[in-house]
Amino acid sequence: MSIVVFHLHNAQPEGQPPEWLPQSHAYSDQEMSQALADCQTLRTDPRNAHVCISSELRDMVGIMGVTAVEDGHTPDGAVYDWSKAGRAGATRRR
């Protein structure tokens, strides 16, 4: 299980105050398409609220993101030359 769809389900009949019950559905790494389709289906039912999806990437190696930029390169050797100064509308120093 690395993909989980969570939602709140109203167990009360229409016209009564809602009683929100937490629900979850687990999927394997290869079932992302099915998880997304089920999210869409759950969202169309007015008895459901706060439908969301969470995943844990099992094939991920190492920590996410760049930990350091040294001498203009990321840890994997890629060139990193982005800076705030290059954004549209920013003034440049001469």
C-alpha cells in the first residue's frame, strides 16, 4: 500500500445533521489511475467531503529535493543557474 484515498462520509439520511465518518481506500504503487478515478467518483457524491489522496513513493532513493548547490551544481552534477534576479520585473545590478 503506497497510495491511500481519504474522505469523510456522511452516514446520516438527508435532512438530519451530518455525522462525518472517516474512510480510507488503499492502492498499490501501480494503481494510481484507479485511485484518481475513485477520487473523482467520491467527489461526485454529496455525502462525501474532503476527498484527498496521499502517496508514499517506495522507489524513491535518498531524500527529496536538492540539499545543496555548490559551485553552481546540484549534488548530482546538474548545472543550477537560477536566481531571483532573473525573474521578470526584477531590477538588475550593473
